[in-house]
Amino acid sequence: MQSVTNERASAIFAGADELIDPEANVFTIGWCFGGGWSLQTAIELSNKVAGCVMFYGIPETDLTRLSNLKADVLGIFAAKENGISPEVVSIFQENMESILLT
């Protein structure tokens, strides 16, 4: 996990973008570390991703990045969690609702 940089992940997204059929319905899914990257992939490949499932994972807080999101998102988080607290999840939910209203 610690060896993944945003630059490397962006390069992987770009490579995947070139291989995805324009007619494909792409969905992303990930747990924990992968949950955050599931969301980031849905943001980066916004026009190609139809749905995103994240089990835990760090939510995006940048509203500008979130506004690029076109996919439906299902976020599954725990109520008793130290890493991603209910407060963090609440802020993510509020941010997601705010971009839906714009």
C-alpha cells in the first residue's frame, strides 16, 4: 500500500482507460485500501464507470474531484471504526449529497 503513489495510480487509470471498450459498463469495487481506490477510479474514469462499491476506504473530500463523479456509489462503512470514523463518513455523505444538488 505504501508504495502506491498518485502518479502511479493515475498511469494505471490511463492504461485502463485505453483498453476499455467505449460501450462497456464498468463497475469498481474494493475493500479497505481498495475501497478508496475504487472511488478514485470512478472519479478518474468518470465517463466510463457506471457504479462504484467501496467497503471502507478513505472517502474523497475534494468537492471539485467529487463533482467529476458520474457513477452511482455504494459506500459500506462500520459504525465502530477508528480509521474511518462515522464523522468522516457523515462528511462524505454530505459532500456526495451536495454534488447531487448542483
